[in-house]
Amino acid sequence: MFFRSINERKRSLIGDHSPHGSEGVRFHTRLKTTVDRRPRGPQDRFGFGFGTSAHSRTHATPPHRRREGITMSSPLPPQTSPRELRRIITASSTGTLIEWYDFFIYGSLAVVFSGFFFPSGESSLALLVSVAAFGTGFVVRPLGALFFGRLGDRVGRKKTFLATLIVMGAATTLIGCLPKYDTIGTAAPVLLVLLRLLQGFAVGGEYGGAATYVAEHSPADRKGLFTSFLQTTASLGMLLSLGVVVACRLLLGEEAFTSWGWRLPFLLSAVLVVLSLRLRLKLHESPVFARMQAQGTLSKAPIRETLGDRQSLGLVLLTLFGLTAGLGAVWYTSQFYALYFLQSVLKVDFLTTNICMAVALVLGTPSYILFGRLSDRYGRQPVIVAGLALSAVSFLPLYAWIREAAADRSWAQVVVAVTLQIVFSAMVYAPTAAWLTELFPPRIRYTGLSVSYHLGAGVFGGFMPLIALSLTASTGNQLAGLAYPIAVAAVSTVVSVTLLRGGRDNRLVRAVWARYGTPDRAASPEPAPAK
């Protein structure tokens, strides 16, 4: 009755602007809102604080939305206290950080442990299968996105990303406990591949859940800022995996590390997962999901509504080629391929490579927060497109610089070149969670966001190092591998500018929201009347 009365008051104020007549789908004209003009506190002076005013947090229209002329009402989360919002971001980001650590630690150690799970004398085959298993983790990410996305839209955001954390932690810990080939025979490589598949399956559901959960608690005018903390976890997860591997190698020595010490980074996952679960268990369900659940408007078939509907499928494909494919290529080039390029192409030693990458990650990761905040001010798409374009035009000169600097053993220059790549990739990645949650309506948000993200970042991005190294090997040109990420980033730039422009005011996006967005709009609290 409460939400029904709100809806009736809304209709009386703004009328029915539905182009669909009897279907009752309403496109609301822009509501006049009152923004609190009072000065912010010291912690909020530059817009980076958690302490937003009650009016601006709930009723203000972000600057980029006013310019883009968005005419669809979107969910207005209840006023979450700054303390509660910090707890939500911390718990969500910590769990996602651990999942990325678990996912990346395999790639960091595949060369070391591959010989333990195959017959002696088959070192080449062992390495090949281990690296192939690393790739299969990316292939199953979209399947995990479908499975956990459906659960997230049917059962709840919180319950689902608790499940993904448990599955990922269990798979990673079991890899650290896996007996050698000499002990269990062919079961060793089979179990290794299965556990890697389980890792990829779990990470396919984690990101969409955490991104949706944080976004649905965030005020509209700070959504880019608050979700950008979550976006840092991919780079921090890689940094953590590199740091743990290097620390174990230095503390144990090469012989002990290659004999048994490589298992410690995998076993550490169990401790990290328990700590993260304690944080996440204290969280409440997303207010947007809770409202839909109370009203009985949850999707009964999220996969069918996302992929079986022509317009929803079109939106998934549009976000894939206009955003996430380019994101995947740019992110993995700036971080994973930079690591492989130094080690495999330029033959820089293990410790030097990892230290250079770790320093670059420390320097570049804070830029995620900056670009997330800038996306709140200037819009998601301008920041993302700028990052895609800068990456496409800078990869060749930056990698040529890395090659020359490594030849001169000028490691500071290597760090600067890698840091610039990370900053450009942060321009693309930082606003992505906020933008995807704004493009997909809540009814199919977890599924649509997860599938789009993991097709792009998982498939187009995950196989980037393999494709690039293959191009380099086949041509003999050390920079030939960059043709792939440059092409993908360029295509995403063009598609985004031509077909995805307008954000939520895009015709296809409006059509999907008209079909699946009404329940959430009906559940949105009514803005306060202008004074």
C-alpha cells in the first residue's frame, strides 16, 4: 500500500507519458529536484568524501545526467549512512580482491608447479596443459556469469556473492593441497584442470554481484566514485598475488619454493576467505532487490529475459563490443601482457619483472578513484572513450620504450611506461561498474551485467596475452602482438561513440528499460517537492 500510494502521487504529478499505451510503461519527464546548496564538510569539499547531504544524496541529479537529458527515473536508494556505506564498500571490495587474488595466483605460479602434476620428462607437455588450463578459466567465466547471474536476480545479490566467494576459496585451497602425479597418477592433471575451471566459474559470478550490490546502495551522484573502489580490486588482486609469490620466493629460497613453497600462496586463500566471509555475513540485502522481492516483481527467468529477448540481447552485444571487449583488451595488455612481455619476450629475470610490475601497480591503482569521481562529474562514456582511445594510440610507443629501457637496464623508465598503461586502463575500468548498472534495469541487472562483462573482459581480454605472444612468435616482431589490443580498443571506441552514445537515453537502452525497468521505477521513492 505504501509504494502504491507513492505511485499514485507520482502519476498525479507527472502524468502518463507512455508511448506504449495499455502496456502501462511510463517514461517520466525529468523531475524538478532541489539540490542542497549548503557547503559540504571539510571531508567533502572536493567531492571525494562519503558524507553527502540528505538532499544531494537522494534527490540530486548528477551533472552528466542533466546534460544527457535522461528521462527515465532510476532507483533512488534509501539514505545510507556514511558509516554503513563504508562497511558495504569494504566488505564487497575485500571479497572481490580475494577472488581476483585466487584467480591470478594460478597464472603467477603455473610455470613453477606444472611439473608436479605430470610424469617426469614431460615438462613441455606439463607447461602447455597448465597454461591451457589457465585459459579455460577465462572460457567458463561467461557460464559462471549465467549461473550466478540467474541466482542473483532470483535469490538475491548478497546470498549469491557469498556463494561465489566460498566456491573460489575452496577451489584455490584445494589446488594448494593437490597431490602430485607420483601419488595419484593421471587424476592429478585432471583435478588441476577441474579446479581451475571451478575458479573461472566462481569469478564469473563474483564481479556482477559485488558491482550490483555496491551500485544499488550508492547515491546517484557518487556512484562512479563508490564503485571505483571495487574496480581497484582487479589490479590490487594482481599486486597481492605478485607480492605473496615474491615474498615466499625470497623467504624460502629457490629450492624450497619450487619444491613445496609454491603451495603456500594457494593455502593462504583459505584464511583470506574466512576473513572476508565474516565481513560479508554482516551485510543486508540490496534495497533495490528487497523492494522488488517485497512487491513480487522479481524476474522468473532472468536468462531468458536477458538473452531470449531481442532487445535485451542487443543491449548485451552492444555493451560487449562498445565497452567490455575493449576494456578486457586494454586491461590485460597493461598488466598481464606487460608482465609476459618483460619475461617471455625481453627475457628479464623473474624478480626484476615482478618488482617493476608491483611498483607500477602501486603507482597506477589510485587513479581508479580519480577517474571514478570524474565520471560522476563529466559522464561515464567520455572518460571511458578517452581511455580506450589513449590506449589504442599509445601501446606501440610505450612498448617500444619498455624494450629500449629494458635493454639499457633502466628499470625506472620501465616502471613509468607500465604505470602510464595502467592509468589509461583505469580510465576505462573505473567507471565501468557504474555504467553497466545504469544500462541494465534491476530486474535483469545481475545477469546482463555479468554476461556482458565476462564475455568482454574474460574472453577478449583473457586470451589477449596468448594471442599477442603467438603473433610475436609467428612474425618475429617483438611488437607485433600489440596489433590485437589496438584493434579491439579501436573497434570498441567506434562502437561506443556511434551506437552506445547517450547512455541511458540511448534508444535501445530505453527500450530494454521500458520492458523490464518498470517494477524498479515503481518502487522508487518519490522525490521531495521543490521548496
